[in-house]
Amino acid sequence: MQLLSLLVVLCVVAVLTEDDTAPHLQIQQQLKDLFPTEYHSFPSNPSTTASSANLNGKSDYLKTLSNRGIRTSQYALISSSSTSLPDPVDLNLFVEEGLRTFSSLLPLLPPPSHSTSILELGSFEGSSAIFFSEFLLSHPSSSLHCVDLWSSASYETNPSSQTIIGSIIRGSLSDNSAWSYFTSNIKLTPNGHKVHAFSTSTFTFLTSLLLLSPPPLYDLLYIDASHVRLDVLTDAVLSWKLLKVNGIAVFDDYGGGEGCGEGIDAFLKGVGEDGEIILKGYQLAIRKIR
């Protein structure tokens, strides 16, 4: 009788596990088929564990990233003749905004014991992807999909090209430098093997997913791609259709320039009562009600 009971329990566990992982694997295969040359995956790094830093502990988190060898050129100019990545430099700008935003949003997201699916539009060198990998991808079926062209040309057409990122791209980064930083950083983060990168335009990616039946749905959207107002609006409208009910969409740079702010405001007007703004500052977060 005890053996029979044990077999029943094992069968139930097997079914639950299969139900949890099968859709995840199916989606990954669909995306690989959709983007055979644009899809990139990363190996598991068993020597790296998730950060134990408190989300309010900015200095602890920065120390964790630095110790891992996380590198970025986003806030420091480097020589165009350099053949290797520079030493780790300042990650303060993203970390400060990111910790403040996501520490308040984490209680509203699925807990680590549940599978979490994240879509990031605009990844550049991986600062936000690092954060998600550290704190939101611990479940075996959790995943992060990163979409970016990783091309200097795409950044130079940004209307904010007079700002720090534009001057860096034009002055010192080659076409593949941002991609080199991104891949290097993801390989050094915990759960990096749950990060899936797509080197294509956000429009191509989103419209391709929306043609799937059914399309994959996400718990969290992080939108930080083109800052052209119509591009921002397009990214918002298309990705909103891929957001689960009660899911959260976070827009970076809402308070950082006319293009982003105007595009996001137009989107909010269209969403109306179908969404609830839960954070509004330099970044804006909205929860999908229906």
C-alpha cells in the first residue's frame, strides 16, 4: 500500500513537472525556428551563484558585479584601437534606477518559486539583463528574452545621440562592441543559460511572435529600445499584446527625453482603464488589468 502511494505521488510530481517545463521548452523551440540565425543562447555557469545582496544595498550589488568581472563601456569612453574589453567601470546609473524601480515591483511579480518570463526590448551591454538574471530567474523554467540589433548604426539614429550613449557609440565603439560586452557579461551572471538573445529589430521580433497561435505571454516587459516617439509607441502597443493579465510593463527613460515620454504618454492614453500606473518617475511601470 505504501509503495502504491509512493508511485501515485511520483506520478503526480512527474505530471506537474512536465506541465511546468513543456510549454517553456516548446516556446524556446518555436523562437529558434523563427529566428534561426538571430537566436543566441548561453552556457550554464555553475560556479556563479545569484547575488545575496539586499535590493536596497546598492554598494553590495555593485561590489558583486565588479567581483564577477562585469564590464561596460556605457558610461566611460574607451579607445577605438583597443582590442580587449576595458576594466570594469561605473554601473551606478542603471543600478541606482534599477534597484529603486524593481525593488518596489518585485512584490508584485511571481515569487522565485514560480516560473517568470521576461521580455526586454533594448539590451545594449546587458546592465538590465544582469539584474534580471540575478534576482528573477531562479526558477528552472524562468526565462529572459533580450531583443536588440547590437549595431552602432541603430544607436546613432537615436534622437538622443548627442547624449552620452550616442557620443560613445560614434566615437569609440565598433559595430560588435556592445554585443561583445553583452555576451561577456551574461556568461558571468547566474542563470545566464536562461537568457536568450535575438539580434533583430523589435518590430520584427514582436510581429513574428504575434503571428504564433497562441503567442507566448510574458510576466514582465522592460522597454528600453528606440527613443523615437513612434518607435516607442509601436514597441509598447505590440508588446502589450504579449503581456499577461496582471503582468507589468516597465518603460525606461520616461523622464529622460521628449521621444520616450511622448511615445509612452500616447500609449497610456490608448490603454486607458485597461492598465494601472503603479510607478511614475524617470521610469514608468504599468500593470495590465485586462
